[in-house]
Amino acid sequence: APAIVWLRDDLRIADNPALNAAVERGGAVLVLFVLDEVSDGIRGLGGASRWWLHQSLESLGTSLAELGVPLVLRRGAAAEVVPAVVAETGAGAVFWNRRYGGAARAIDTELKTTLRADGLDVASFAASLLFEPWTITTGAGNPYSVFTPFWKACRDAPPPRGPLPAPTAIEGYAGAAASDAVDDWTLEPTHPDWAGGLREAWTPGEAAASAALDDFLATKLAAYAGERDFPAEEATSRLSPHLRFGEISPYTVWERATRARAGLGGAGAEGTTRFLTELGWREFTHHVLFHAPELATVNWRREFDAFPWPPLDESALVAWQKGRTGLPIVDAGMRELWTTGTMHNRIRMVVASFLTKNLLIDWRLGEQWFWDTLVDADEASNPFNWQWVAGSGADAAPYFRVFNPELQAKKFDGHGQYVKHWVPEVGTDAYPEPIVDLGETRRAALAAYDVVKNQP
Ligand code: FAD
């Protein structure tokens, strides 16, 4: 009886424990991906992520075909589709790598129980996080709510395992298994085709992910700590969408970065520590999600439920989305996002602060826009970071820290290179006046925050 490897956020062959387990079990293997847009609580992918998924599945399908392993694509509720594929193929085992969102975990737990009750061999593995959320707790056994002690506890824990070797020979399942074609899913935009900028900016897939990591380590790691905040520099790894879809594992990133540090000597130490700490933030957001599954909708600090959001100003929201606020650094970021599906981290903080504090628009609306437009949109990192900027999140920036976009531009884009690239009409009549007064809106935001602060 064949084994099914059910892939989800782990679209790779290398360092894939579920795949390795299927190979070690002996017998034929088939790989399954289920596009689940219907199960309760599963958040449908945004437009940019759908585009990425299409390319990533094509790339995976090609690599698996070279190994003689079928990639079966099915659509529907996972709790029904997985047992259906088991029945159709007579599978004797189902293996997967864990995911950490609340609804996803509920589905997986239930499936594990029902498939085992049917006599199948079912196992799940750690593959997408370096540290399992239930293993990193305070002395009192509680989850951490502050990053620094969290990351210290991770560093004091047994170090992450090394990446597993990719299987070189797999017995592919040769029987019939109905599969959709990825084109059937219309994940790519057609009318209009807005993905031109995405195609230019990115190459999804496992091989490109590995190449991006190697390039970053060879040419950027040493200067990373000093340059990562400057949006005009190409100083960061651009690994986030690859990590989001699991085209590369954090174990591989960890191991290769640690090895690169040794090769760089003193200069590399600071860059590597900083880079690994950013991976630590990725871990933290997922651990927070694990313990607070409603992260995308509910204030992590519940006292923010009292925040007096004014009625929504639709035209301000649209100006922000389209990059027409009249604040050049904000507009540059929002246009970069729309065109390429990403935005530099420093500018993400600036535009999020501007939306929530200068425009007094609920962070959930910003989070939703990012969800739809980012290629790295992630169920943990996106709401976590939005709440972090808004002040309602775990280890959040204090609410009274309102980024001043003009000062941020001076500090991090001093020569205006980034702004000029994305907002070439700055300084001409074609460019709008600022839609708000920064000083006035800052004072209004602080007054609104008093309501939260003065909660009993
Ligand atoms: P690098 O600087 O090379 O960092 C390496 C890796 O560390 C990243 O690929 C990412 O996986 C991780 N990382 C870095 N910073 C963070 C962070 N603050 N939180 C979590 N992980 C981090 N990141 C996402 O992956 N998905 C999101 O949906 C997302 N939404 C965000 C929303 C807002 C409002 C803000 C302020 C930040 C958001 N981030 C998100 C975090 C960060 O901006 C991106 O991870 C980063 O810009 C990706 O570029 P890079 O891969 O070149 O990062």
C-alpha cells in the first residue's frame, strides 16, 4: 500500500521529514496538495499568494516528476479530500509536516484520529519551525510574551537539528490517482494580468530559494546588520516568501548561515547574529499564533478593544492602498508592494504606523490589504507585525511611538533613491498634497490612546 505525503506550507523535496519518512517506510509514494478554501477558519489566500502558489506547485511538480513521483492536486475540504485520496489509492500511510494555525491544527488532529482508526500509519513532523511552540515556555510553563527572553530560551534549548538529506531515489506511486491541473485552479490573474511586476521580481520554487540563500550569504551577510534598514540597498535575503511556502526550510537556512559565519570571521559575526535573530522573530510570531489563534482579528492585548476607532474614511484608505497619500515614503512603499508583492521591512513599519496612527484606520484593514498583496503574507507574521506596530500586539512598540514618515525618510532614504524610484513625480504638480497634517493627527491618535491607557 502506498504512502501519501500531504504537503501544505512545505513545498520542497530537501529537508522534508514527511517525505523522508515515506521513503524510509518502503513502498510507493505519492505527494498530495489540497487547495482548501472551504474549511471553517481556513483563511483563503490573497491574490499575490495565489500567484506564488501556482508557480511553486508547477516547480515542485516538475522536480517530483524527475524523481518519478506523482504530485496529486485536489481541491476541497481537507477533512474529506485526504480520506478520499486514501480510499482511491488504497494508501497505507499518510505523513505530513505540522502547521500551527488554530483551524489547521484542528483539521490535522481530527484527520490523524480518523485515519488511525481506519488502521493507517499516520505521523506528523517538525519542519517549518526551528522550535516547537510547546517546548519553549517560561519557568512557570507559560508562553513568552516578550521577544528577548523568548529568543534567549530558544538559544538555551537544544540547537536545531541539521537539515535532512533529500532522497535521491523514490519509488513513485504508479497507480491511477485523479488530479486537477494547476491551471484549473485559476490562481494566476488573467483579466487584468497584474502579475507582471511579480514575475519580474521573483522566481518561486525550491531551486530559486536555495540560490537566493546562497547569494545572500556570499554577498550580503557581512554587511547585513548595518544595511538591513535602508530600503534602497539590496541588503536583505528576500527569503520570506520562500520560507512562507516552505520552499526552503528554516533548518537549512540556520545551518548554512551558521556555516557562512565561520567563513567570514569577525566581520560576519554581527551580521549572522542579526540575521538569525530575524529568523527568531519568525519563530516568535508563529509561537504567538499557536497560543492566540485569533491573532488576525482579535487584539492580543485585550485592553485595545476599547480603542475608539473613528468611522472609516474610505477615501483615506484608498489613498493609502494606491500610494496617493502625499507622503512620499509611504507612497513609495505602497507602490512597491502593489508592483512587486513585497515591501522593505522598515517601510512596512512606516506605512503601518501611518495607517493606524495618522489615519486612525483599524490595523485589521491594513493587515487585510497586506494579506491580499504580499507574496510572503503569512498567517502568523502578518497579523503579529500589524499588531506590533499598532501597539496591541505581543512585545509591541509602545503606542505613543508614532513614526514620523518625513524623519524616517531622512534617516533611511537620505538621498531619496527609494522614493525617486517608486514615486518619480515627487516635487511636480502631478503629486498630491499630504492628505493629513502629521502633527495634528499624531495628537489625535495620542488622545484616542488615552482611552486605552485609562482603562480600569
Ligand atoms: P530578512 O531581513 O532577510 O530576514 C530574514 C527572514 O527573517 C525573513 O525572510 C523572515 O522570514 C524573517 N523575518 C524578518 N523580520 C521579521 C519580522 N518582523 N517578523 C517575522 N519574521 C521576520 N513577514 C512575513 O514573512 N510575512 C508577512 O506577512 C509579514 N508581514 C509584515 C507586516 C508588517 C506591518 C511588518 C512591519 C512586517 C511584516 N513582515 C512579514 C516582516 C518583515 O517585513 C519581512 O519578513 C521581511 O521584510 C522579509 O524580507 P527578507 O526576507 O529580505 O528579510
